[in-house]
Amino acid sequence: MMTPAISIALRTTAMLLSLFVLNPTQAKAQATNQMSTTTAPAHITNSFDFEVRAPFARVAPLFGPEAERAWAGEHWNPTFLYPQPARDTQGAVFTIQHGPHTTIWVNTLFDLAAGRMQYVYFIPDTLVTTVDVALTSLGPSRTAVHVTYTRTALNPSVNSDVITRGESDRTSGPIWQKQIETHLALHDK
């Protein structure tokens, strides 16, 4: 049986996905209407790249929300609403607590064989973020990782926060690389 919190989270997720992902024409019209009366909400995209000294087949699973717990640090502690029990799969819905904010995440693409993962998360009344991960094998013992963050403010009052987060996104590559390689080294022993 679905709890009221899960029901609200799933309805909110569906609404935001239909607005920002599945119906770009409607989203553009609403954004145009908003811009005509106020400052435009910030919309930024930033990417970073790094290499992991490990085979593609070993690296790719680490970008699932459940597997990421092993390397992403204590701030990455997803609470799965779906599936139960938690597992890495396309369509997973989970929350993560970031300071005073509860972020609601949807795994919109999870293709291990192709090395593609995508997540959409939102903070109600604040922002929507898409995180796109693309992995490429560079040989038997190296994997390239390309990550793109696209952030959109849901109202202009959070523009500076969205811009600050975006600036931070660009510098995340070395941190992610070190955390992943440290995790892999610990599990090689």
C-alpha cells in the first residue's frame, strides 16, 4: 500500500516530468509568460570529464543510486520510494536530504551496457536538475566519464543559488575520480 508521502512524491514527480521533460512546448510557453512579468529563472549547463583506472564493466555500475553509496560519501544516502527493496534500475524514485532540503530524484535512464545514466531531481519551489552520465571504455583498464549538469531555477529568487551550484559542478571531476578510485582500491585488496 502506498503511503501518503510516496503518493505525493510520485504525483509531484509526474507533474514536473511532464512540465519540464515530457512537454517542452508547454514549459517554453510558461517560461515565456514568466519572463514577460519577472526576471527569467536561471538555466545553466556545466560539464566535467575524468578518467578512472578501471575497466568499463567495473565502473559503470557505480553510477547507480544504490551503488553510489559505496563511494559518494555520507551526504549520498538515498531513501528509495521505488523499487522496494532498493536496487539500481531505470525508473527508480528516491529522496536525498541535502541540508534543509529534501531532493526528489527519478532515474530516467539506466543503461549499463551503453554506459548511460540520467537522473532528474528537484527541490520543490526551488530548482530542477538533470544529471547526465556517459561512460566510454578507453581500453581494458581505463574508463572515461563525462557528466553534464543542467539546472533550472523554478523562480528567479533562487537564481544565485543555481548559478553557484553550476559553478561548483564544473570542478567536481577530480573529487569524483578520487572517491571512485579510492573505493575500487579498497575493494581490490
